[in-house]
Amino acid sequence: MTFMEYEKALKLGRKEYQSRMMRGLLPTLEVLDDILPPAGSYSEVPLGLVQIPLNQIVGTKTDGRSNAFAGNFMPILKLDSEFAQKWETLCTSHMEEGIREPISAYEYMNKFYVLEGNKRVSVAKYFDVDSIPGTVTRIVPKRTNEKENIIYYEYMDFYGVSRINYLYMSKIGNFQKLQEAVGKEPGEMWSEEDRESFGSVYFRFQLEYSARGGDKLSITQGDAFLALISVYGYKEIMSKTTSELKDLIAKSWEEFFLQENEDGIDLKMDPAKEKKPLFSRILSPGVSRLKAAFLYAKTPGTSAWTYAHELGRLHLEQTFSDEITTFYYDNVTQDNIEAYIEAAVNCGCNLIFTTAPPFAQASVKAAIANPEVRILNCSLKTSHRYIRTYYARMHEAKFLMGAIAGALATNDRLAYIGDYPIYGSIANINAFALGAKMVNPRAKIYLEWSSLKDTDMEARLKETGATCISGKDMVSPEESLREFGLYTPEGDHIRRLAMPQWHWGKFYEQLIRTIMDGTWKYDDNVNAMKAINYWWGMSAGVIDVIYSKNLPIGTKRLAELLKTTIVSHQFNMFSGVLYSQDGVVQSDANRSLTPDEIITMDWLAENVVGTIPCTQELDEQAWPVISQQGVNK
């Protein structure tokens, strides 16, 4: 009986051996001693007795037994060899009572190499066993800045709290995202129940994902699982039946394809200038009007952000009075947004704008469930294929305001009030600082955050002694706040100097035109495996600066001159040698930061006095935004 099993295993081994030879690969097992870094550049850490996933055992510690197996751990020695007899004896033990004696192995970069127990591993792999007990020693390389090294250190941190060794990631930061996605704080330990629940849903996902061909993708199964729970939520995925999970995986497949691409976002920096040859609207046959819904956090009366988008909606109705009908839903929250999106779909809306970053996850879920509806979320650097995102380059306006402030401050002290430390907002701060420095090399920008817990902003601003302050961008109709835009405090009064403008009406108008002239459909075809993000600026007319009558004519002319160079793309404030609080950020005088580098800034310019706060320092209202768009600091 076991003789026949060895014969089958031998055929599998020799077939694998030949296949690897034909492909120019090592036909036998990897040998850890051959790939280890030089002695002294790594350390050894005993992990004790653990369950080792069989699919992660890839070789042997030494070359003593490596040539007895093909690369898949199937035997390649003759049927009448002593090796074959011992393999058959272990085969009998496995079939009668299971192999219980632990192997001895080394773990290096999340792969395992057997020191003792190679034949036990071979038999277990032959019978498709999931894991095998083993006494493991981890090889820990020295820290470097290489991607694989960084990911491995993140894995070790994750393993330290979860004791999970059967999943891995291919992208920096994904282990931290997984810890957060399952509802754990950084460094929070997993209980045995946590591990069992996670393993149950992960292995069900693994089976369905592999059955659909997921193993052919370049991402890991861990990457794919994280992508799925990032869209639907961990608790919701846990509650799904196997059939429901299979359906979700099929519907979400483009999200997995998107993960393969390191540069998975197609950033549209300006509206398309010419019409594409493909004339296609998103309207179904027989439908003559677009129906667009706008979902607002808070109300236009109580939120300046919502008020700006409401002005944009009204602009659309005036511009396309014969082609578009619009609706809006206000006081939308993360708890009720799915119901509001469903209501918009049920009333026939074929275009939906969700106007706040925390609404992105629900937007993706709805887009997957309703492929005939186009859904856009107002956020920056959101990598999802099923929705599009849009935002504006406010840092261009902030640079102009910084230049104005630097020219008019009487004591070289400026203050900047930030809201949330999210993508784009750090660029706004630094652009303001660089604008001020351009006209006043001595200018210092004192950074304050309105979202900090228990903050007396008025007292903090007085402490800075700033003579020019950049406050909130704008106010809502119901707010009595006077301190917005760029202003100078003068006793109990203020002198307003300038105000940045979000012109969402022009933004929405140009987005609608991409639908009407076929550009939308064209972009879908050309960029099939990328998420499409619109990030327009002054050149598109969606960002501007409104000047006060108090602004000196010469300062206004300077600002207008700088604006002209920005609009024409002749000037980039993030070009040349750049310094942060910690030193040189960019040393090449002829280089400009890429859009992605600008979006993801996590450093402050050298003339900024202040820090980027962590989540724990912020009030609870900031947490949903930080969770979706927070800068990793």
C-alpha cells in the first residue's frame, strides 16, 4: 500500500524536477545556508513550538538532504532505496495515527527551512496537510531601507501581537492596516478567540480566492484579503456564508487586479482638453437626463465644506438646466450612508457624489453592487477601481496666501490653523510656508491644529504673537465666525486680506462634460487596471484666491504674477532644494516633487514651528477622516 504511495510521490517529484529544469530553475530544494546574509549581519530568535503552514516550507537548512527531493518536496530517489523505505514507514504512521513528532526548522523572511524532519514534511505535503508542528528558530536580518526588509519587520511586529504566520503582505504598511481593519489598536494583543475567528474566515476566503485563480496574481493572499475587508468591513465578511463570500470575491475582482500595480492610481491633473472619438454617455437607452445625487455630511447651513459643495450643485443645475436633475441628502453619517446611497439609486440616480472622505468605503460597496451607477467620492489618493475620486490642489492657493502673509507680517511671525493631518493638508501648510519664505526669508509659521483635544485656539494664537493668521478657508451661512481666510488681528477687530476659494461648481461642471463628450468611457477603457483620481487646480479654475480691498495693490500684483506662473505650469513651489525641520528633503536643484510625493507629505518645512499630531491627540470627530485619509507619521 505505502509502496504505491511512494511510487505516486516519486512521479510527482520527478515531474516537478524536470519542469524546473526546463524553466531554468533550481530543481531541488532551496538551501538556507546558501542564501543567508554574511555571519554577524543577522541574529537568531527561538520561537518555540508553532504550527508551520506547509505551503511556506520551501527548503532545508543545510544541503545534506536537499538533493533527495524536488523543489515541491516530493521524493526523487529510487523505489528500492533506504530513503524510500523510511518514507513509506512515515506514510504508514500518517495514515494510521498521524505524524505528531515536531520537526525542527528555521524561519527566514516568512519562509521555513527544515533542519530535521524533511521526510515528515514530504509525507505531509503529499497528503495535502495544512500545517505541521515544529520547533522554530527565526533568522532576523539587520534593518535596512529595502522594501522586503521593511515588510518583514512589519510582519514580525504583527506576528508578535497575533501569533499568525500563515499570511504575508507584499506592500509596506499592509500589516498595520490589517491590524486596524480587524478592530485592533496598534500593538494590541490578539486573544485565542480572535485568532480562531480570523483563521476561520481567512481560510474560507483563501479557498474561494484560489479557486477563482487568485494565486496567478502577483499580490499575496493577505493583500487580497485586506482589500476585501477594507471595502466590506471585517465583521460583515465574517458573517457571510461561503456562497455569499464567493459572490463578493467575484464582484470585487477588479479590486484585486488593482492591488497588483504599485502605481495603481491614474492621477488626472487637469480636465481633458479635447473630445475623445468614442461618444458615449452613462445614460441607459431611452433616458434623456442625468440624475445626480449629492450626499453631504452635516448641512449647508452648519458646515462650510458642505455649503461649498451645495454651491457646486446649484451651479450644475443652472449650467445644465435641460440635461441634469440633482438631489441632495444632508446629515449623512458613516452609520446611515449605505441607506442614503440605496435611496438615491432607487429614485433613479445614475450619478452619485459622496462629498466626504469617510464615505469612500460605503461608496465602493455601493458601486460594486450597482455597476450601472457612477459613484465619485471627494477624497485624495483613494485606490479603488469601482469608484472615482476627486479633490483640488488647494496648496496652490495656500502658496499665494503665504506670499501675501510674508509680505505683510510686521514681525516675521505668521500662524497657520490646520484642520486634519490628512493627505494634501500637509502640502497646504508647506506651500504656505514656502510662499512666506519666498518674500520674507525670516518668516516663521506657527502651526496650530483646530482638531486637537481641549484646545483654546484663541489663547494659543495670542502666544505666537503672529501678525498674520491663516484660518479656516471659509464659513457657512449660519456661522458667526469672523476669523477665516488670511487676516491680521487688530485689537478686537480683524483686517481680512485674502481667502482661498473652492469652486466646486466649475469642478462638477467639467466632470459632467467628461461624461457628455465620451472622455469618461474612454478613460475607463484606457486605464482598465487603475483607479482614476481627479486632482485639479488653478489651471482648471477650480481653485482661486479672493483678495480683500484691504490688500495693498503691489502685494496683489505680486500674487497675481505668481498665480499666472502656476496656472501656466511654469512654476512649481515644490521644486529645487527643499528643507524640512529634520534636514534636506530634496537636494536636486533641477527636480520637482512628484504629485504623489506632494499628496503624501509627512514632513514640515524648516520654517514651520509645530508638529503633525497623531490620532490619539485629536478629538473624536477627526477620527473617521484620519482613518480614511490620515498621513502616516
